[in-house]
Amino acid sequence: MRSHAAAAHHPLSRHHTRRQNGHYVFAMLVGRFLLLPLGAVIALVWANTAPESYFRFSVPVRFFVNEVGMALFFALITQEIVEALMPGGALHSWRRWSVALAGAAGGFLGAAGVFLAIVHYRYETMLTTGWPIVCAIDIAAAYYTLKTILPRSGALPFALLLGIATDAVGILVVAPRHPVLSSHAGGVTLLVLALGLAALLRTMKVRVFWPYLGVCGALSWMAFYWEGLHPAFSLVPIVPFLRHEPRRLDLFADPPDDDAVHHFEHEWNTAVQLILFLFGLVNAGVQLPGGYDTGTWALLVAALVGRPVGILLAVGAAVAAGLHLPRRIGWREIVVIALASSTGFTTPRNRFRSASSAAAIWDDGLA
């Protein structure tokens, strides 16, 4: 008995216990998808208690997190969408996936319409050029909100397709007017080269992920950056060339680790959550004291009212026209999706303060 007590108080035993507790806490944070909100909470507290040190840290890191690290996150959710669209997947058939596109259009128009109505009502028409920001959906926040609430339903791929479509349209609206590096005209050539190499790898039946990521993904990232498109989406056109299997509803939350691509998905799930922790940490810091101007209120109302109402009306019209909701999705899930699409860890006030043009504001919202 005495020997057991002595062993329990041994320094090595205490170290082992602390290590086990640390592993348990980390596993809980990852398993319950809490790293993203944790990063956002830390950023909010840090920015309001020591703003100088927070912004000295977050500003230099923001580019690498938003433009480079988030590309991996969007690659993984694109894989989920592609597999959900395949025969046997949750969104298979055009009558199902087109409902998500209709919802994206409704949310886009609803948010933009409410924003423009408010700024015109307040006679601050100079703010109208910032309308694209209200159309951006924080896909990372929506993804983990639904992953927690509705992990085993068609709601997750539905919301991801809705968010990707919305943000893609916004990029196409803004980017041609605001190229990042106008002196580089070879972006399209690089993208074509990246897609050609990805098609060649697919023809050669290359199943490992790394050639697609390291070669094709790098070329696509440079192409997006040079053309003024958001580099975080650079892996989206590459992912369809990977090997895929239909992702059925009962397997959606945890696909089988039975090939190289899904092995990569399992191995990098933790890494992506760490990236999302940094995403929340470098983007969610906003100083709260002070009033809210017309632009901030317009953005809030557009995101919290205009977008979800627009999504619900558009989905209702699509269903009335003969389209079908995904399996295991009813109106309760559609309402949750509409509200989740309005969540985010970058506040409108922070976006207006940190941007000087509609293009910069849009980029801040998408990142």
C-alpha cells in the first residue's frame, strides 16, 4: 500500500498523469470541434486587454493563415462536396444539388438587398460599394456549427455547396475590378497547366495526395494569387481529379480510412483544426468599446436577417418548382442551415475598420 502511494507521488508518475490529462483535453477539443471558437474567444479577449500586442502578432500572421493554411481546409470540404454529389451520395441528382444553388442565390440577393436598402434609407450611399461583403459566407464557422449540431444528415454537404457557390460568385464579381498583381498576366496559363497536370496524374492512376497538393496545388495557388482571386480556394479545382467514393449519409461524419486520399483526410483533420484555431485567433480580434455606424448596422442586419430569409424563400420556391431536398433534410434542417450561414468570427465592425475598398472588405470576409 505504501509503495503504491509512493509511486503516485513520484515525479515521473505526476508527469505521466499531466501528459495524459493534456492529451485528453486536446482530444476533446478536436473531437468536439472547439478549437475554432476557442481561438476566436482568445482573440476577442486579447484584442480588448492588450490590443497593441494582439495586432502586432495577428497582422503579420494573417496572410499565411488566411491565404495559405485555409487552402487545405477548403480542399477537404471540397472533397466532401464532390463525394456527396456522386451516385449514392447525399446530394446526388441535379434535383437535389440545384436546391443548394438556389439557396445560395437567394441568400446572396437577400443580404445585398437589405444592405443597400438600409444605406439608402440612411442617405449614406457612399457605402453602397461595400455591398459584396454582406454576401460572403464564413464557411469555416458554418461548417463546424453544423458539424456539431447536425453531423449525420445531408445538411452539412448542402451548406458547404451553398457557401462555396456564394463565395465563388462574390470572387468573380470583385476580382476582375481589383487584380492583386496586374503585372502578372500568366495566371490563366498557370491554372491551365495545373489542371492539365492534375488530369495527367489522374490518367496515370496516381492515388496519393501529395503530387496533387505539392505540384498542381502550388501552381493553382500562384495562378489565383496573380489573377486577384482568393488563394484559399486554389485547391478547389484540383480536388475533383482525386480518387473519390460516394459519401453516404451514414458515413458522412467519418469516412472510412481505406485509401490514400481518405487516409490523408484522417491524418490532416487535426492539422486543419489547428489551422482553424489560428484562423479564429488572427481574425476575430475586434475592440468592442464604441458605437456602431450605419455601415456596421447594415452589415449585421443583412447577415442576420437578409441572408437567412433569402435562403429560406429561395429554397421554398425551388421545392415548389419541383426540385427535391436532400435525403434526411426537412425544413427544420433548412432553417438551421440558413442561420448557420450567418455565423462568423470576423465581425462587420472589424471588416470596415480594416478595409479601405470593397475588394479588401470582401477578402476580409471570405478569409
